[in-house]
Amino acid sequence: MSELTRRRFVRDSAGAAAGLTALGALGVARADARETAEHPGTEPIVAHVKDPSSGEIAVLHGEHETIIHDRGLAARIARAAR
Amino acid sequence: MSSHREAPAISKDPVADNTDTYAFVSPDDPSTVTIITNYLPFEAPFGGPNFFEFADDVQYDINIDQTGDGKPDIVYRFKFTSTVADRNTFLYNTGPIDSIDSPSWNRKQFYSLERIVHGSATSLGENLPCPPCNIGPASTPDYPALAAQAIQSLPGGRTVFAGQRAEGFYIDLGAIFDLGDLRPFQSLHIATMMSNAPGVNTTNNFSVHSIALQVPKTDLTIGGTAPTDPGARNSVVGIWASASRRKSLIHEADGSKSQTGPYVQISRLGNPLFNEVINPMVEKNRWNALTPADDSQFLKYVKHPELAGLLPVLYPGVFPELGALDKARTPRADLVAILLTGLPSGIIPGFQNYTGSTYADELRLNLAIPPSSSPSIYGLLGGDLSGYPNGRRVADDVTAIELRAIAGVTYALVDKSYTPDAAANQVTDGTTPADLTEPYLDVFPYLGVPRSGYETGALASV
């Protein structure tokens, strides 16, 4: 197979592949039709017990961090971790 | 170097590892400023099948300090999203990529750009395309034209590019990290018996991922003015780049990841080499998490840089004046000015980039100083007011400039009675832009075309 023919083979194969995955190809032009590489899933809510003795807990949610003080909750989480 | 793998934590997170940041008045359009910030150190061009890309879960910022308080007044924020067209193949591309929207390119990356002024965000662009990596003649047959398609014009006279570029930072890392054994002077080194030799540009043929932004000067200044007086305080802006990740990351059992919480900074870069050679190792991770407004904590390392004490030891008899300066524990007011406050008027005729008394590691760019028609890679030390440490251009030899400054050349600026060692103004690792296989471009985005994996071969042999 000559270099030129081999190049054409790759190009034609790519064209066929693109035809078979038309939705994927459309996604290039339309942002809403793209499939992202990673499936992010739902963002968890994370509670970080920063100081069990004072009950300071950092609650991570979305792009936020909320600090609460709840000795009872901190104690229950600490007990669950044992 | 200049900030490649410079701290223990970020060296393990290359997609967020800010390697170089540049800021300069655009030589081909002096009404604009170009800011470039690079990530992903030492990209081997053949690094597939999952070729290099920005991280979808990292927030990349370019920060502008207008007031000199070490805090960002303007932030340009970049967020990336990768896509996969065909989920049934392992291939990056299923045929030649001859255009940026080619269906043969399986894994594309797009980004959004916001301009945030004191917390208020304006979108400058959505779904802006990155180019693919340069793979080889079969996959990316006309790479320069392909990459040029990713240069995007934005509202307000702004231009942006985000994607792979040739590494433009030239340096002999192999020699420098071998106990500072600079090849052009190695016969004088305490630990070597070798004769002097030319420097070796060890970063040549590697690539990086660059975010390049060109904006009108009026985009950066208080009141949106275009400065014309080099002596005016408002002619100077401070610039640095940073990268942040979400506070919480959970690796799920199925291989996916969950992230939540606010973004926290894990990398930053203003002056080249600050975190690399000024801060001690145990401070580097913390420094990366702070803003320039916090840099008074690191003032002591600038006043008494470790390297200034090492040079006289590594090169016995070569730096007696520097040795005496260091032995006397003389605070290096010159380095404090260059790195943390900017140089006030009266030090170098016709020049200042002083932002005030706040100690903050930023690139300080005087926007009223036009590009030089005959630039010197040694910047201010070479008599060129438009080069480092007045911002930083892609070709500036920041390694030699900073080595010479630390060796005592600039101390004479603040103490006229001090005579630098004769060797101080000759220190170099022996590399220059001529050691780059891929030259810089004369136009945006200025960094050269990255080498393809096919043509590069074994990096050690080219």
C-alpha cells in the first residue's frame, strides 16, 4: 500500500466512523449535545469534624463551606468512627 | 524551574503546576498586554494515548492587582471541560485531525472564561475550543494551522488561546540541580574536575499547556485608562497566576470521583524562581496556598537568600564580595525591591515599577514603557527597560538575571559603596533562546509551535 493510499484509507475509515457516531460528531458543534469525558455525578455533602471537643464541623456543599458548632453531632460522628 | 515541580505537593499534581508566567506589553500591538501562564511541566510530545490536557476539575486564574495590596482586583478565570465523541474507542483520534472541529478528534477540550472584578463576574466566552496536542504527520498533518484555529477573538478587543505550546523556558536543569555546577564555569566549582563547557537546554523539545490572554491595557488599569507616564503609580499593575482545586475529593469504588466544597489554591506564580529557590522546602506548599498579600511572612528569605550564601562556597574565591555581604547578614534590600515591592523611582533612570510598601510576590509591569526595538534577554540588567523585572517576556533570561541579582549585581543599586564581584555579572547557565528547536513566534500567542511526538523521538538524543 503506497503512502498516499494508506493515508486515504485512514481518512476514509475516519469518515465511516464519524458516520456511525453521528450524535458524537454533532456534539462537537453543539455544546448541549456533547458528552463530557467524566461523569461528574451528584456532588456529595461532606461534613468535616474539625474539632470534636468544640463541636466545630465544616459542611462542604456545592462550592461553599459552612461552619457549624454542634457538640452533639460531632460526638455522634466520632462515635460512628470508632 | 522557573517553577516546574517547585514544591513537594504540586510536583505530584502537574495539571495544576504553574511552571511559568509572563506579562508584557505586546510587541506587535503596544496598546495591549499579553499574559501567558503555563502548566504541565515537561510534557513529552509522544505522551499518549491520553495526550496532555488541562484539568476539568482545576480552576485556573490570572490575577491582577491594581492597588498594590497584594490582593486581586481583577481575575480572569478559566474552567475546562473535556468531551468524548466515541466512547467505544481508546483512540485520541480515529484519523487525521485537519480542523479543530474534526470528527476524527475523539477527545476535545473546551473552556469558559470569566472576568471577575471585585467578585462580580462577566462571561467573556463559553465553549471556547482548545487545539489537540501535536501528535505527528498522520494525526495532525498541519499543526500550526490547526492550532491557529484555537486563537479566539473575544468582546472588548481581547484575544485568547489555551492549549499546547513549545516550552519556551530555556535552562540547564541537569547542571543547576547538580549542586549548582554551571557548565560554563564548572572548572571553578568546588566539586568538579571538569573543564568548562557550553550549557545544555534540558527543556528543549518538551511542551507545556499555555493559557495566553491578550487584553487592551485599559482592561487592567484603574479607571480604564491607557498609561503614558512611566513615573505614575497607576502605570504599574501586579500580575500573578494561580490554580485551585475543590476542597474535598472522594475516590469512589467504581473509579469515579466526587468533589465538593469551595476551591482552594494549590499553586501560584508571580516572579520566576521565587518559590523555587527563595523559600525553603518546608514552606513551599504553604506559600502556594497563600496570596501575595501574605508574603511578608517570607520576607526573611528574600532578605537573606540561601543561594547568596551558597555561591561563595560552591565557587571558592570567585565571590569574595558576595561572601562578605552574606557573612555580615546584610539584608538584601535590592532583592526585596525586585521581588516584593517593585523598584521605586530614582534607582534606575526612567524606570519604576513600585506598587507600594506591601510585600507581595507579583510580576510588576509598567504599562507606560513601550516594547524595546532591540530587546535584551537580560532585561533591566541589559539596559532594556521593557524586560524582566518589568513584567516578563518569553525570551527573557530570568535564570541569568536572578542568578546575577542574587550574586550581588543589583545590591550596588541600593548601596553605591558596594562593588560586585567581577564574576557576578557574568553568571549564566550557558543557555539562550538560540538553544530552542522551536523558536518563539512574533505574534500571539508568542510561544513556539510544540513538537510532535513522531518527530521528536528520544528527548535525550535530540
